[in-house]
Amino acid sequence: MRFQRPTLIVVSAVAVVLAANALNVGLSKSEYSTNFPAVVCPPTPAKMTTAISLPSTKTPLRKTGTKSLSFVPSQTLRYTQTQAPVIVESQGSTPIVWQIRKGIWAGATICSSLQNEQWFVGGTADVTSKGKVLIVNSGLSSAIVDLQIWNEIGAQPTKPITLKANSYRELGLDSLAPGSREIVIRSVTRSGRVTSYLLDERGRGLKALGGDIVNFSSKATKEVFIPAVPHTLRKVGNKSVELAHSLRLLVPGELDARVTVKVISTDGSFIPAGFENKLVKAGSVVSLPLSPNLPASKFGLHISSDEPLVASVYSPTFSQKKTDFIWSTSSPELTKISLATSGLSLQLVFIGGVISLDIELVLDKGKRKVVEVRGDEIATVKIPEGVRSITFLAVGKGIYGAGLIATKSGYGYFPLAPGSVLTKSSVPLSNIRVLTP
């Protein structure tokens, strides 16, 4: 009998451990649910027109600012948006937005999901400015966004912006940084599902000076790739005059940076005079004139720095007898993404060490075609108007791309980047052992 009590204690302890392990297994087993978050398209300011390319006529979408939260089929491959921005369940295919002020200017961008941080390198807030920051809260709760602003002098006071649920706001650039010639804006979301956009529109009196959508960069980095800068020559008398560019830089940290800028073109790659190991002061926006002395073409930039920075290129353009300007912004490394291109005629430009990728084209009638793109350092490909969507397959490493669109209203640029990425969340499983140990 004296051995029964210790034995009973040991058996009881083992039973408790086994039961605890069984209970833990029952709780920890789970499955995963994957989906692409909905993307948000920019609102349409007054007297402008917005067309959104969609992957299917059954693509679900809904407007913001309304009581109804139900998604309805688009019933078209090219959705004409009214004033309020729309939220699109595109399921991994990124819609391209084409926005115009008819006969005056045009711009392009992509619809994006919520963003915690966005850098806008472009625009002005001087007397010519008619530009706007467009902020969309697609969530069902209020949102707070901080707009951090830099100009040619330095950092300016941060502007906190509050938005109601399921709403959007337009803020004039001249009210955010009055009198500033050169600005960079960082949008930081403190709460809510927020996506921001920037329009740079300019005029002097009744004369329009053009406009463009400034696409955002996700963060400051030491390596910046700008794949597509349109280089224009305009005839003046019997001469062809090069339209010079302006490279805008901001080093947002506390240390000055040493910056090298490499031009990548079909006529060769080179570092322009004065752009090797150039000192760029930290904390203020800098604009550097850039004249690469090339024939009319497209070129890319590879900017390397010893400190994180953001950059873009301002380029005057002349296309189809229309004067405009364009902001070429940085692009992330290209991945296997899909873009909806209905109703658009695109020129895609890629830069990198060795360009090697395949593009699958889905035509309006459902036919598919694969285009191989190969090249050294830079390559271009033309996408005709009858293509419904494009998907990048077998993408090599270290490739960066952007798209250019030219119409009678003006020129547009957009980075080849995903509007949303696949997310994964765990779904707990019920287990009878949790209820009946």
C-alpha cells in the first residue's frame, strides 16, 4: 500500500501533461485564408474625366461617400468615374487610371490598397500652383493622416488631417506649403485605411501650363531606379532644341549624401558631367538641371547614394502637337504582377543589368499571346490598344519598369507595381477535443 500513493501521483501527472498537450494541439491547428485587398482609385476633381481599366466586366466595385457598402459588377472594361473615388475588388489585377483635363493635360496612375507611408516627389505651391493632395479613407472608421512637408528651405510643420469613415478630401498644395517652389510630401497614416494621391496642375492667369499625377514611392532608399523618362526634341526654326529635365532630390535624414546618377539609354549608359559623387545637402529639396544630350527617345536613371533619399524627374513634353509635362518617379523591382489595360495604348520601358521577362497579353476576345522581352540595360515594348490585361511571367532579377501613355490631351507615366499584394490570415479550426477533453 505504501507504493500506491507515489504511483498514483506519477500517473496523474503524466495524464495532466498528455491532456494539456492534446488541448494545445486542438487550439493551435489552423488554416490560412489568402486574398488580395481591395484597391482604391483616386477621386475626380471638378471638370476632369477619369477612366479606369478593369480586368473583367464582372469586377466588383463601390463608390465612397455613400450609405451603400455593397459591391456591384462594373459591367464594363473601362469604367468612367464621376467625382467620388471607387473601391475595386480587382483580385490581384491592378487597374490603371487615366485622368485628363480635356485638351489641357493628362496623367496616369494605378489604383492602390491602403498605404502606411507614401512619398510624393513633385509639385509646386507657388503662384502657378493649382495642384491638390487627394486623400481617401476607404475604411469604416475615422482616419488620421500626417502630411510631412519639405521645400527648398527645409522641413515644414507637419499637417495632421482627419477624415470621416468612408470619405475623401482634396487639399490645395498652395495651402499646405504657401509660396514653395519645390516640395516633397510624405503621407503617414496613423489610423484608418488611407490611400493618397497627388495632382500637380499649373496655370498662369487664364493660361494652362499643364499637369500630371505624381505617383508615390513607398520609402526612401539608397538605390533609386526611374525606368522611363521621355526625352523630347522640339523644332525651333531649322533647329531641334532639347527640352531639358529637372532632377528633384530629397535626403530626409540628418546627414548629407554623396549621390551618383547614371543615365541608361539605347545609345549607351553614362554618368553626366557633375553627377558623380555629388554632394546633396540633407533636409531640403534640391532640383538639378539634367540635359543628357540624346536624340528623342526614352531613358532611365539609376541613382545611388550613401544615405536614403527619394527622387523624381520633371520633363516638359510635346506630343501630338500638345505641350505638357510629366513626372517620372521611382519604381520597385518588377515581380510577377498583372495590370488591367483596357482602352489604353502603352509603351513599357524596362531597365536593369540583363532584361529577361515574358509578358502574357490577354486580348479583347479572350485570346492570349506571350511576348518575350530581352535586352541589355534597357528594353522597350509596345502594348496595342486592343489588349485587356498584361501579366509579367518569368521575370528576371533586378529589373525595373514603367509605362508611358500619349494621347491628344497629354502624356502620362505610371510605375509597374502591384496595387495590392496577397495577404494571408489564419482561420482557427474547431476541434471536439477543446470541448470534451
